[in-house]
Amino acid sequence: MPPRATQKQSEPDAVLVSQDVLSRLKGDILDGRFAPGARLRFAELQKTYEAGIGTLREALSHLLPEGLVELDANRGFRVAAISAEDLRDVSALHIEFEQRAIVESVRHGDDAWEAGLVLAFHRLAKIERLPREERRQRSSEWLAAHREFHRALVAACPSRWLLRLRAQMYDHMERYRLVSQRHRPLGPAKRAEHEAIRDAALARKPEQAGELLAAHLRETTETVLRHAPQFMPPP
């Protein structure tokens, strides 16, 4: 039997591997690498993530309560489906939480919050100013920069529970945002919306920032419902 110290040393490695697989798998679902409703076959996942079935099952079990994966009656796991009904429900909560969070963030933000917001917008705007084809090629960078900008907007909100719920709804809306982008490519209009929200936040106008953010988010929902019903069969 190996010494107890050796056993303890191996445990963090297993934990790190499990967390890495969970993070990568969740990211791939949110980035659309696994289509809504797609079966998640263990044989394929093992090759992709170089992990054992136990680690993969644990990661998938963590994503179940988040609503990103579903149990597929005696057939394992599949990516959660998307639908117009689900979009309306998620969108309403997402907008409510984001709007409340940004209002509180603007009211409580300090100089460090302002600096973080300015930097996050700068990184996002650099990508949004690129020519259309280059923006498409760097879509994964845009997704990360866009997520960080929206996180920076609400970072000074003092309610940890509100931020936690807001982050969960953001993840669910991310899959619908990908559908929206097929019909409304990134461009000057979207960049102008981000800039207006930033300006209102930095000018310490919480209600205006909240209204602009709500309208910005609502547009995504309306675009999907208007142009992409074929991507959302009934649940």
C-alpha cells in the first residue's frame, strides 16, 4: 500500500482534471460545438477530453441542475434542447436580473470598477471594429470579450445571489445569442449599443444604463423569434 502522503498528493490532480473537463465541456456547449438536443456519447467524449467515463459522468451530472444537459431516457445524456417557449422564459429572467444588477452596480461602483469596465469595453470594441470576415474568424474571442464586458458592467453589484442568478441566465442566453448572430451579424449597430451602455454606466446614470441594457438584450430575443423559428422546435 502506498504511503498516505502519496495518496494525498494524487487527489488534487484528479480534482483539477475533473474541473478542467467540466469547464471545457460547458464551454463547448455554450459555444455551440455540441448542437442543442445532440446526444453526448461517452466514447466520443473520451476521445475529445481524454478523460475516463467516471470523470465525464461527474461533469455531466454537474451540468444537469444548470439545465445545460438532460437525461435521455436510458440512453445517457444529451444537450438541452432550445425552443421559443424556453427562450421567452429565460430571456425574461435574464433581462430582469441583468437590469437590476447593472443599476446596483452603477450605484455602488468605485474607481476600480470604472477602470475594469473601460478595459473590458476596449477589448470588445477592438474586435467589433474589425472587418466583417475577420470578426467571424475571431468569433470565439468576441464571445469571451462580450462575456467579460457584460460581467464588468455588473461587477460592483453588492448582491452575490443576484450575480449568481444573472450568470446562470447569461449562460442559457448564450446559446440563443449564437442563433441570433446568424441573422444579425456583428457590426456598427451592435457596437453602438455597447458604447451607449458603457457611457451611461460611467456617467453614473443607473436607470438609463438599465433601460439601455434591457433593450439591448431584448433585441437578441426578438431577432431569434423573428428569423429563426426553425432552430427551435417545440420542446
